[in-house]
Amino acid sequence: MKIKITEVNVQTGEETTFEREETPQEEATRLEVKARLDAEKTETDAKAAAKAALLAQLGITEEQAKLLLS
């Protein structure tokens, strides 16, 4: 996969942008981070679905549940 690199000369502020192929280590890191983010999203989605199911079972809205818990 090509990645975009932007280098900034801190003395002049000049920016240079170029593309290059990612290294195997960069690819492994990217895939690891993606897997972690996908797992977190799956967990968040599951919690939201469980919450919605519980609220539906109780027959109340989220706002009503917040009022009960405050």
C-alpha cells in the first residue's frame, strides 16, 4: 500500500509531500490497529444493541431511563 509522507522544514516552513510503499512493519502495525478498532466498534455496537433491546423490553425511552437513574 502506498502511504503519503509530508515533511516540513521547520526553519523555512516548506512542505514536501511524496508517496512511497509502506514497510512490512508499518503494514503490520496498520493492520493491528485496524483490527483493534474493528473489535472496539463491534463491542460498542453490541452494547448499543443490548441497551436498545433492554429499553424496548422496559417500554421506556433513553431519556426516561436517564430520569430514573438521576
